[in-house]
Amino acid sequence: MQAHVLSIGQCGYDDSRLARVLQVEADAHMDRAYTVEEAKKKMMDKKYDLVLVNRVIDGDGASGVDFIAEMKKAEGSPCFMLVSDYPDAQAAAVANGAFAGFGKSAFGSPEVGQRLRQALHSCGRAGLEEKLAAKVVKT
């Protein structure tokens, strides 16, 4: 089953690059949101396995770290990763419950594909399917 990823606040060029990496490296489909409000609406309408958030959301200038912190307070929130080359922003995102993300300068590296696969495995449909299968075996 294909994973569903939401990309928030990237420019069109970076979204295209991300979509390509997700398809090739993780067999994942990516939706896009350009503002916080658009992202919240999409997240209410659809369950995402992973949400990739730009450090500064392109459509409205909001803080990606603040968005992650706000959304992680909600019960049943999806997994998040920050897209940023700034180590302090990555540390703040992780402190607010995100997986360690990556910067745009690393898009072509094997590490990005591995991080995406690991995050999707940990919190995406693959992880959920394994948990459900384990419950069925135990009962």
C-alpha cells in the first residue's frame, strides 16, 4: 500500500524534487499545501503517514517549527519531519516531537531516502500493518 505524505510550505521547485525522491525512494505519494490553513484543512480531510514541513512556510511565512509544535499537541497527530539545513531548527523540531529531518542541500543524497523510508516505516502504514498483524497473532 502506497504511503501518503503531505509537504507543507515548500516552493514549487523543491516540492517537485521532494515528490520525485519520495516516489523513487519510498514508493510514496505526495500532496502539497502552501499555507498553514491549507495544511490544516488537508490534514483534517485525509490521514497522512508523514508530514514534511519547511522551516519557513512559503505561502504565509509561518514558522515550520511552531506548526510542528502546535500539531504534535493534538492526539493522533501524524509524524513530522522538518526540511531545513539549519541545525538549530532541526533540533527545535526534534524537541517538539518531529523525526530528524534533512536540508534541501541533501535532496540527492542516499541519507534522505533512508530517513524517509525509516520515518514511513516507523509511523506510516507499514508500521501500523505490522502492529495489527501482531495483535491478530496474539489473539
